[in-house]
Amino acid sequence: MSTNHAVAFWDGVYAARPAARGPQPNARLTETVTGLPPGDALDLGCGDGGDALWLARLGWHVTAVDISAVAVERLAALARSHGLDDRVTTMRHDLHKSFPPGGFDLVCAHYLHTPFDLDRATVLRSAAHALRPGGRLLVVDHGSTAPWSWNQDPDIRYPTPQEVAAGIDLAPQPWTVERADAPRRIATGPDGRTAEVTDHVLLIRRTP
């Protein structure tokens, strides 16, 4: 399907729910980044912006990208309202066609799933190459389907972190897999419902 279809779909997903006033960061991000010195971060598929705002409050300079103009515009307005617009730069990107320029100390991709064409392995490989020495790529995927997910296909199969790492196909030097596991947690959906879900977590570091 075309980029126009993808943009319309994701704009519709975000426009169908109220703009978040205080979006929360993803749990796997906070447990990974807490204690790290701030630097430059890239948030792929920023959505409501909880990760970008949390990182900015810690002193990171964040480039937040999404295919949805609705999501990007809402996040830009939210960053201004919180006095963080000097640390959050928003960009609309269709990662199927373009990748944000620059070098980063952290790249995070949370739940970068879509029903449209997206060569995730190529996107994540580009993300790994965008890391500065010592930088980290955090990929968090769904390992189970939450009740509020847009994708309720009962036959869906989520690749394991090890399979995602194999698909990215990075040389062992200068990239090292530091974490590849499938922890469970209690998640809260946009409508306030809670459910136990599985995350597939992959953390890759570019060695200094």
C-alpha cells in the first residue's frame, strides 16, 4: 500500500483518541537508560511522545520521528507546553523511504509494527549505523497482543529478539548484543484498561 494510505491510517489512529497531556515513558526505556549520561537520542515511531519527553527531562536532546503528522504536531505542541521544545525536535518520516540524519548516543524503537510495507531489518540496521561509539540501540517489540491493540489477528507471530538481531545482521564488531529476552509486565492501554503483556527486548551497543 502507498505512503498516503499509511499516513492516513496512522493519522486516524491518533486522531481517534484525545491528545495525551502527560504521556508516560515505556518501562523498558526507563530501566535501560536510567543512570546513563544524557546525549543525543533518536525516537523512532514517537507516538504520543512519552519517551521523548521523559528523555528530554533527563537532559537528552531528542529527535522524535513518526509517520503520523497528527502525532508529530501533538508532540511538538506538548514539548512547548512543558518548556522542552529546546530539547525535542520533531520530524515526520516514513521510515520505509527515509531515515533521520545524524549520529546518536541512543536510538529507541518501541513497538515499531505496522500493517504497511516496512523493511524493519533495514530500518534497524540504519539505526545501528547511526550510533556513535558507545551508543545503544533499544528495540522493544510486542511479544503478545494486548486487548487494545489495533492488530487482533489471532494467527500473528511475533519474532523473538534473537530473530530480530539475526535479521539486522550486524557484524559482531563493533556491535554487541547486550540483552535479548522476553519479560512480562502489566500494561495500561489508552482507555485505561490493564493487561499482562510480553515484551521482546533487544539491546545492541556499538563498542567504543
